[in-house]
Amino acid sequence: MNVFVQEYEIVDADSVIAFYKAMEVASQATTIHVICDNGRSNKNKKLEEYLKISKIKVHYLPPYSPNLNPIARLWKVLRERKTYNKCYEKSLDFKTAIRNFFFEDLLKIKDELMN
């Protein structure tokens, strides 16, 4: 199990393509399976054209099915550890806590998430 994290100011077709390209460079897999919802940034003509030449295979979830989305469990754990019963005085403190979750905490709880 690998979690690949990148930050983008705007989530659109271009940022998703940039994310996929970075993921392809970082992975030695011959095929990368990505599970996505049907959001506009995940499903558009520009992205479809890119996927024709990519080693990424996208699997789209049925609408309104968060129970099938593996990332929903990750969001739940993130909220439990970083936002429940917490008030961040500054937005920078909040951003730092979220980044720390992805770049530090996640590595420590990897086994817990897999169960």
C-alpha cells in the first residue's frame, strides 16, 4: 500500500494529469490502478486523452458510494487525529497539521489502515 501525496492550488484536469505523471515517475509498476469518483476534475476529455498513453488505469466509483471508496477511510482517520475537538488558531497551523498527517503520521499507522 502506498499513499502518494502532492499539493495543488487548483484541482482541475491539468493538475490531475500532473499528479498522474508524477505518480508514474515515482512508481515502478507496469500498471497503476487509481480509484476515483466522477468529479469533473477526474473525468474529462483532456484527462481521457492522457490516459490513452498512460500506464494508469482509472476505475470510477458509482455515484454516491463513499462506502466503496478506500480514501474515505483515510479521511476518517485524518479527521479523528487532526480535526476532532481541535481548534487551530491560524490557518497555517491547520495546514501544518494536515501535512504532518500525510508525511509523518501516515507512515506510522500504515498497518492500522490496512486492517
